[in-house]
Amino acid sequence: MYHEPALLQETIEGLSIKPDGTYVDVTFGGGGHSGAILSRLGKQGKLFAFDQDEDALVNCPEDKRFTFVRSNFRYLSNFLRYHGVAKVDGILADLGVSSHHLDEAERGFSFRFDGQLDMRMNKQSELTAAKILNNYEEEDLADLFFLYGELRNARRIAKTIVTARREKAFERISDFVEVLKPFFGKEKQKQDMARVFQALRIEVNHEMDALKALLKQSVEVLNPGGRLAIISYHSLEDRMVKNFIRSGNIEGKLEKDFFGRVSTALKAVNNKVITPRAEEVEANPRSRSAKLRIAEKV
Ligand SMILES: C[S@@+](CC[C@H](N)C(=O)[O-])C[C@H]1O[C@@H](n2cnc3c(N)ncnc32)[C@H](O)[C@@H]1O
């Protein structure tokens, strides 16, 4: 299966779909969420779906109400304008990679296989994991492992990488995993390795920058009463989403007007983050870290 959608029911309910509305799924993937949106739309409804990975094309439905945009969602408003759409009634983002990415050895996202150190969601982009490992300064490597991987021994890992690449440039996952293994105790080896891979993937795909751009544009393109639903899998992403909904900026700084009032463009629909039920996690363990936030345009 290409991808099992996370928090499907909760997300669709949160979008509060109007049958004749216009919706955007900015992370189409296997099309599970998109399919559920289409099933709630009437004849006049429209769905635009973005994915930067051309592999997702195979999942596109034959449906007149559906338009696929093979692009990064950081260009959301430009592409909507190109398709003659000024405003939409709902935006869904289910961030990160799909199971398809993790299960395809040659894409290089998983340490379960010995593929190239690639990790690009967009196969036409320049930066790969190998380029980062072979060229970034030691300090920049340490920062990305600390920030995106939340690894406490980020500095030592970065130093080891820089020492190892003097002998031989990194090309394959197996070489990289061998260099890192001594850092992680047996019990937590998989967890820590997953954090290292996550950090590299976030950097390769500039995921934090894309999310920032998406949040800013969502406010411009949503109709009043329109809904924004974001599923994130990493605490940095969730913090960014939470701050933006609360304050209108990613730092979470509450800005007051002349009268001391805080006015924000979005209002949280769920104050508490929505996480998968135990049955969902059991059926689909990859949904474990999913966190859903829903907001409404004021
Ligand atoms: C978690 S999967 C989405 C799965 C989807 N909700 C489903 O039901 O199958 C994330 C998808 O979004 C795509 N993606 C991630 N970041 C993106 C970005 N900045 N722009 C466009 N597509 C992106 C990935 O290529 C991947 O296919």
C-alpha cells in the first residue's frame, strides 16, 4: 500500500466540508485524505491536490472535480491563482514523508535498507543527504542533528561524520549506519537512528521553510470561516503550527493593537491537540506521533 492515512476521520470532521466548497490537500501522497474529501463534495465542489513527488501521480483519481499540482506547497497561492482560484474553504496538510518513501529502498529515507543517501521528496531538487554529509561544516551538521533530530550527542555525531568523510565520502546508507552505530546503545539504536534520518530528511527537503510559507499563505487564501487542518509528526513542526494559530506568527509573539487587543486571523477549533486513538496506532503504528490541529479563518 502506498500510504495509510493518519487521523482520517478526525481530519475530515475538522475540515467541516461544504459540498460546493473548494478545498486543497497540499500533501496528496496516496490520496487517502483526498478521497475522503471528494466523497463529501457535491458536483460543484473542487479539490486541488499538491505533491512535490511525481510518484504520487499514480494515485490521482479520474474525477472532474480534482486537479493535481506537482509542486511544493510553498507555492500554494501562486498555483491557486494560476488555476483561477482566489479563495478556498479548507486546506489540509499531512506533513512529512509517506510510507511509499520509507518502503522504497532507492529513495534512501530508511536505514532498514541499503540505498543511496538521497532522501529527496522532489527527485528534481539538488540537495541530497549525501551532499549534506559530505559538505556541511561540522557546526552546521551538529545544529541540524540537535534541532531536527533532538539528539543530545549531536556535536559528537557531527565530529565523527567529518572525521569519517576525510577517509571516504559517504554514498550509501550502510556506510553511514556503520559509522554511527557506536553512538547508540542496543536498546535505543533504532529510535536514535530514526532521529538522525529524520533530521537529514527535514534538511534535505527544507521542510521547516515550506511549512512557514504554507502557514503564511493559508491566511491569505482561506475564506472567512474556512478551515486549516495540519497533521504534524515532529515537535518543532507542531510548535510552529500551534504558535501560528495562536498569534499569527511562528514565534508565538502576541501582537497587540493600539487598544491592547490581540487580533489574529485564525481561531483554534481544538484547543487540545488531537492524537490517534489506541486502535489506530495498533492498526497503523506509523500514525503514533501524529498531531492534528484545526483552525478557522476569522
Ligand atoms: C504523510 S504523506 C501524505 C499522505 C496522504 N495524506 C494520504 O492520505 O496518503 C506526505 C506527502 O506530502 C508530500 N509532501 C511533503 N512535503 C511537501 C511539500 N512541501 N510540498 C508538496 N508535497 C509535499 C510528500 O511527497 C508525501 O507524498
